[in-house]
Amino acid sequence: MGHDRVPLRQRANAKSMRRAMTDAELRLWNELRAHRLMGMSFRRQVPIGPYIVDFACSAHRLIIEVDGSQHGDAEHSRRDQERTAYLAASGWTILRFWNDDVIRDIDDVCQHIVIVAGLADAPAPPREELVL
């Protein structure tokens, strides 16, 4: 798959965003970089169309966004929906995680990413015990 031309301004913005990652983004990047998560190759702060996504794995057409609390307000939520619709229409699967989830439970976040990428099965639900 070839690369699309990225406008110089967008390329500069992506580069700047790589230098100013949040604590949650840095924590997740440490798990994703250098093929550390099941051999998947992720890039960070990647321009795709008019957007810059937090992390992208082109081999699995998977985008991961790490959202802060500002994404909970109505306007951010509406823009996130538009962004997700555009990226999904372009063939990407988008996963969104809250900063707090990444910081508090990075293992579950990584497990979810691996499952969605199709590299592991979802864990079986706990079996109910028969109580007599």
C-alpha cells in the first residue's frame, strides 16, 4: 500500500504531536512500539486523510485513539463520531480508550487490541458454579 501525500502543515502538526504525547499515550506507545504487541507494527500520530490519529497499524487496518475527559462533552463527541465515520468508511477499525483505562489497566487495553486484530480469542466468560 502506497503512502498518500501529506500536506507539509499536517506533517509538521503530527511531528509536534509526537513530541507532546500525554502520559496515557506514552504508556500505550511503550507497549505498542517496536512490534512489542504480538508483532504488530504501529506508528504514532499518523496523518490519515484530514485527521491525525494517535496510533495506526496499517497491516490490520486498526486505529487506536486515547481520549481525555474533554472527549466526553457533546461537541467533542460529535466530532469524534464524524472522524470515526470517515476513518471507518476508509476501511479502518477504530478503538477508543479513555486515558484512565490506559493508565490503570494497560494489560486489558492491550488484550482488547490483540483480540480486535484477530490475533487472540476473546476470553471465555466465567462459568457459573452450581450451588446446592
